[in-house]
Amino acid sequence: MALQFELVTPERLVRSEAVHMVVVPGSEGEFGVLEGHAPLMSTVRDGLVSIYKTEGSQPETIAVEGGFAEVNEKGLTILAERVSA
């Protein structure tokens, strides 16, 4: 089972893939999202999004600046103001 994850900026789709878990730097603190997570919307603070492709793997990190995160029945979408390469 996998979580459908999308990372989007106003300019482009940065990432769209099935992953095990994503840890998001929410404005109220970091939160992890797995498949089947309850619906949620949160603002995103500047920080690192950690992407775990498989259970127990080392995370890949992507720096984001601001935005929103939405978890729904389709998966997790992060709408970031900016993504640092």
C-alpha cells in the first residue's frame, strides 16, 4: 500500500509519486502522513519535507518555503510557495 504524494509550486509540478510516508513541516509542528491518513489541511512553514519511499528507508528531503498541505482520500498534496533545489 502506498501514499500518493504531489509537491506543486505555482510554476510547476515538482514531484508526483507513490511513497510510504511523508513528514511535512506544518505551521503547528511536523506531521507524518501515511496512506489512509484522516483528511487534513495545514499551512506549511519553511523547512524540509522528508519523503520515505519505502518503510525503513532513509528519507529524501526537499526544502520548501511556505504554502499549504492537504490530505484527502486521494493522498497528500503540498502546494509550496517555493521549492529550493
